[in-house]
Amino acid sequence: MDTCAVPVPVPDLYCPIAPAISPHAEMLDAHVAVWMKEAGLYSRLDQLDRYARSGFGTFAARVCPEADLDRLMLYAEWLAFGFFYDDQFFDESDEGSAPHTAAVAAIAAISAFIPEGVPMALPRIGETDREHRLDVLTDLIERTSTVARAEQLQRFCMQMTIWFYTYLYEPTVRASGRSLTLSGYAANRLYNIATAPYVALAEIVTGCPTSSEDIASDQVRKISCLAAYQMAWCNDIHSAGRETAVNPLIENLTSILRRGGRSPQQAMNEAARIHDSTMRSYLELEALVLPAAASGVRQYLAVLRTWMRGHYDWCRSTLRYST
């Protein structure tokens, strides 16, 4: 892969949704910094410093601006754990590109979502595994269960499980000696961006009454996919420079687009066009659905909107993606 040393300017993206942020943003950033240190979610002191400057609390404040402080703290901790796990065992790990290492890390996290007491008469990974911080993950799940409806928790846990499985795709393809295709990358990225579990968690912490039945129609499922892709392409565009500098094996939309002979700037411009087209498609379909939408659907769409805009604003300001 050609890893251009000169960062490509990130263009403004189309996102005509009003921004919002909780007044607790600074308090949340401070809370997350302390929590990550106490939980041991770092391997080096410079990594801990980078996490403290990444604004995971501000991220939570932007995507759930109306939530109570205690629930925002829980949400921010989930974000921080997700970023730590991604860095430590996948994207920024020297061994994360190996299928075996990725598989062990993915299945360790997945094991935490298996109900207590299952499988019968067999050991659980968390009983002996200390490397993957499953104690922290289990605590997050338990605290989430106290504020979520049973249906919400089941949906959240299932989406989290799917997310961790997606980390197996890229290492497996690379190990075969093949390159990722754009269509294959896009199919996996729909779930690897982790929009589904974190939107489900946003429903939990904001008290959204949406149920699985509310969002099961073909149109709402398509809206959910468009929202996930908007966030995926937004993330890929803003993180491309950092990811290339840290681990050239990491693939994103811009790196795959460059394989067609595009320059780095042309690939970035094309990625922005794809993002903006996705955003417009989302808004067009949302406008068709909203007039006749039930209350649960309306509130779900409100959560999606806030998430899309909040994620975009965080991507533009976070030091996580600085090179």
C-alpha cells in the first residue's frame, strides 16, 4: 500500500443536522480519564495521555446531549472501552493483523456477553483470561442491565457480539494473500463501525421507548444502514491519516479507493462524495418515513440524527485522529 507521508486535508462533509452537546462534556472527559487509569485500560503512559485528550466524554455528550449525568458516564465508559479494545488488540496492535490474535481477542470479548452459567459444567474464558480486561467489560454489562429494558439489553448484547465478530474479516483476507475488495469492505464496515450497538446503548441511556418491532420494517432498516454508513465514511475520512501512520495494514475507504489509481487527494474527495451522497439518501428516506411514523420510530430517528451529527462534530475536533 502506498502510504503517503503528507497528510491529506480533510474536507467539510455534508451533515445538515443541528449540533447539540450536554453541559457535562468537560466533567465527562475528566471522569473518563480517571476511570481508564483506574481500570488499567492502557499499556503505556503515552497511550493513557492520548486517551485523556481524545474527548470520549465529549463524544458521549454530543451523541446523547439530553441524558442524565450518571447515564452519560456509563455511555462514555463504554466508548472508552471500545476504543481501548480496538487499539490494544486490533487496529494498533502489531499482532492484531494475525487471524489467530484477532480471533482470540474477539472471542474473549464475545464470551462476556454469554449469560452467566452457560455453558454448563465448562469453564468460561473470563475465569482465566486477564489480558483482555473482561472484568471491566463484565462490570459495564452488569451496570447497563440495571438501566435497560430486557429487550433493549438483548438487542445491545447481540449487536456487540456481531461487532466483535467483524474484526475477523480483514486479518483473514490478508492472511490469504488477497486484497480487500471495496464491496467486501463495505459489507463488513456496516457492522464494524459499531453504530448498531452504540445507537442501541444511546436508546438505553436516553430512555428511548423504541422496541425491536418499531425498527423492523424494511424502510427503517434501510435508514439504519444509511446512518451506519454515514458514520463509517465520516470516521474513515477523519481517521485515515492517523491509521496509516500507526499501522499501514489498516484499511479504510480512502486506502481502497486509491488502488484504482487515484491520488491521495482524489481518493479523499471521492470518499467525501460517497459520504455526502449517503447523507442525502438518508435524509430523503427519512422524509418519506417520518410523516406516518409511529412514536417509537420517530424517537429512534431522533437518536440516529443526534448520533450522526454528534459523531461528525467529535471526529472534527478530537485529538485521537491527529497525526
